Amino acid sequence: MVALHVCVALNANVVAITGKRQNLIQLNDAETLETVHIIEDKSGNRLFQLISLGRYIYVTSVNNDEELHAELRMYEIQSRTNKLEFVQSKSFGTQCIQPIALTASYDYSDQTVLALTCLETESVMVVNPATLKLIKAISKPVIKDIFIKDIAESAMTARYLYVAYVISPQLDHDFSKGLLVQYSRNTWEVVNFSIVRGQYSHLLIAGSSDLFLTATGNGPSYLLQLNPNTLEEVNRKTPKGFDFLRMTMTPDQKSFYMYIHGSAKKAGRMRSFDQTIYPANKFCSDVRIEMSPGTQPIVINGYLFIRSNMSMTRFTLKNGSGCPRQKSQAVYNLDSVQDSGVAMACLNCLSIS
């Protein structure tokens, strides 16, 4: 299960990369693709996912023993040099074991918070990004006649926290299904929930106006566009011969991009959706991706970055339309990253999850 990644526009224009089995964070210039800085994390933990908020980068890590206790580490990007400096860290001990997703809320009229999703403890840690202090630990909900098997991903607005779970089948011939739960940010109580056909879900918040959900694992995959207040279904799209997977949004929230995974005879593709019309609809030709991306696609200042295998591909977004242009891609090797689970974050972008 792969985390969704969030980045916020500021002055620097860099991409930060890390991997699961090593302790390095690498920064690359988004324009030149050159390495700006490589910093070694001294904690001895394994780093594996990160997001950026303002001039800070937050990295999740786990200890090297079998228990996989989660730690959240905070770094600051220096404005003059674009280099990273360690600020502080917070360990969650047995409250968060095996972290799988890190996200944040992006409603600028309210206080931004972080949300760390933990697989083994089936919980979400809501954290103050300035102090890394725990605001609330959200345990899996108790809902009549629903038996939760796993936790998947989370997303937030200023008003609500959304968490996707996997439901255990009730009968031998049943399929596992998904459960989308809506929590109040005021009380942290469950205010609504919806059964999803498909075990594994990815979530994307478009400001506070739309919630997008992709679901796979129980028949054909599909994309849902939901009202984030009521969870009412606004639009549903099912691809032919492909599974809908990871999504990312442009900074102006006018379009979003989705990675589509094909069968053995069909390479993966990046599909573009127009968010200026309601409901959202496809508006560009699909872009072929040779290898499955190891991370969430990211939009940076007119570019679309996709990390796959040991390299990262950059597509130029066509002016006016936002369509990725295949012929303008630039590929570079990630020398210092030796794991397939590489994560990315950036400044000068806004990929909302």
C-alpha cells in the first residue's frame, strides 16, 4: 500500500526523495534536475515517506527492529541554499505501528494538521505540524454489523477527516469491501460512513469542494467523485482494461492526474481530468508510463513528476490545457536511492491528498 503525498507552494523549487531501506534524503532542482543536497539521517531508522508544508519537510520512519514503531521527523529547507536542516522528531511508540500514509489538511482559513495512518494499530495520528505533539489518536470505529479488517488511507479538510478501511467478508462467497468513514474535526466522532465496492482505496481532496476515491480489488476498479460534506456520489467512472490508482492535483485545482495500471500487455498510463467542469471529466490523451510509479505523481510549477523503478520522469504540462507532453520528458537516475518504495515531496506545488 502506497502513501499519498502532499506539497505546498513556496519560494524553493526542489523535489525531495527518500527510500525505505536507507537513511538519506536527496533534494533535486525541479528545473535542472541536478542534485542540490543529500542529507544523512542520524536516527538509524528507515525513512520511507515524506510531505512538505511551507518550508518544512516531514518524514515518517520506523525503527530497525521487528516492531516497526513510527517516528515523525521534521526538517527545514533553508531559503538561501535549498539545503535541509533537522529540526525535531516525535516517536509514537506503540500508538502507531507500521505507518503507511502521511497527509495534511489544506484549508487556509483554519489550522493545518498532519495525519499519520498506521496499519498494524489500525489508527490515525493527528499531529500539530509546528510542535509534532499528538492532537488526537483515532482508533478504528465501532459500527454495527461492520467488521474492519485493515486501514487504508486518510485525507482531510478543515472540517472533516476521511479514513478508508477494508471490511472483512461476512460469508465465504463474499468479497472484502471498503469502508469510507467521515470524522468531525471538532469532536473526532464519526458523522457519516459509506460502503465501497472494492477493498483498497486511494483518496484525494480537491480543496473543500470534492472528495475523489479510487477503489480496486472487487471487480472492475472505478473512480468516485463525492460530496465531501454528505459523501453523496456525484460521478462514477470505470476504465476499460485498466485499474484506477494514485491521483494528484494541480496547484490551481483546475485539473488532476491519475495513474492507471494495465494488464501485462498494456503499459501503465497517466490520465488527465478537467476539474473546472462539474463533474470532472477526462480532457487529454493518456500518457504512456513504462513502469509502475513507486510514488504518488507530483505537479511542480508546470511539470508532472513520476517516480518509477530507479529513475524519475518529468513531463512538461502544455500551456493552457495542462496536458502532459510525452516528448518533453527528462529521465534521471536516483543514485542514492536503493529501494522501490521511494517517496517525493516538493515546494512550488500543491498535490492534495
